[in-house]
Amino acid sequence: MSTNPDRIVSLISTWLGGRLPTDELRREIDEIGTADLAPGPAEAVEELRQELAQAQNGERGRLEMVARETLEAVALG
């Protein structure tokens, strides 16, 4: 089983590729949480969680930007 950071990176990458619905990304990120992350990546994941919670159906522009920033923060640790 992969670590939580690896799982987060995989989920965000899959969502960015259009192969995961936004509501599923939100659900998975909520389930994973941030307990296993360093403070910087945890803050980035929390920001993404907030953006996902406020997103309207079909909205991707701002979400993609935040998702890419989160992906980078988590991948680089």
C-alpha cells in the first residue's frame, strides 16, 4: 500500500488528467487527511480541500491551479 503523500499525488494527477470526477477527488482527499504530511504540504492539501468544497459543478480553472500547486508541494515534501 502506498503512503498517504503518494496516494495524494496519484489522486491529483488522475484528476488533472480528467480521469477522476471532482467529487471523488474531494471525497478521497477528505478521507486521507493531512496527518502524515509535513506542515507545508499539509497546508497545501488543506487549501485544495477548501477549494474543492466551494467548487461549483464543472468548475476547473482555479481548481487546476490549486491542484497543481498542491501536487508540487506534496511531491517535493
